Amino acid sequence: MALTKAQKTKQIDSVKEKIAKQKSVIFVDFAKVPSKDMFSLRKTLKEGGCNLKVAKKTLVRIAFGQSGVTFWNKMKAVIPGQLALVFGIEDEIAPARIANDFAKKQENLKILGGIFENRFIEKAKVLELASIPPRNILLGRLVGSIYSPVSSFVRVLNKISEKNN
């Protein structure tokens, strides 16, 4: 169904608004993904502080152009079919991780590429980002590695004090 000029303008403005807020964007092809699965993906993304936007490629190109993103030619080479944009609003890595987890369950969802740190990245780089653990797990590992020498030192001191008694 054809969109009216007002609807197109509204979609462009919506995409531009999300581009302004985003920390990262993942491009996915959602052809043949059942709508109930797409609703499930949207819910999971929303819980992770992300948004999913389905839009026509031409409108996305115009929105990116108006937002100052200049590498559409690189992007359009990897975008063959229907396009959905997964915006990372709160966390840069979450969209890649959530989309990758969903793509493992639903083989019809294909990760095409993305934008990270204001650069276009290929699918392989997106999958690398998806393998990075969440922030709270990384912070836990950091605290554990900082705390480990201290706890080892305390155990050694305890053993010495037990020997002397």
C-alpha cells in the first residue's frame, strides 16, 4: 500500500529522531519472520532499552542523509530485502546481542550490518559485538579480578596465624 506524503514525512521524522538518540543501530532483514515472533522481539528489545523500527529503505536513506550519515552507499550493498532498524538507546551492545540471540532461534531473521561509533560495520563485526557479555557481567568480572589478590592475601595471612597458634 502506498504511503501519503504526510505519512512518509512522519516516518522520516520518526527515524531521524531515533537516529539522534541512538548509540548504535543494527540492520536486520525480517522477511518471512512471523508477526508473533516480531512482537516477541520488540518486547525483548524494549526490555533491553532498544527500539525496533520497520521502514522503507528509501525513507531510511533520506532520514540518514538528513541526519548527516554519509555512508548509505556502503549500507545499501548489504541490504537486499525488507529492512528493520534496531536502535540501541541505552546500551551500545544490547541491540547486537538481542538481535543475534533472536536470529539463533528464528533463522529467517538475518543480521545485515550496523552502525557503531558513527561508522558502518559489517555483519561479522556485529556478531563480534553480540559476543560481548552485558555490562553488569563485565563489571562483576572486573570486581572479581580486583578482589582476587586481596582475598588470596587474606587467606595466606589466616594460614600463617593458624600455624603460629
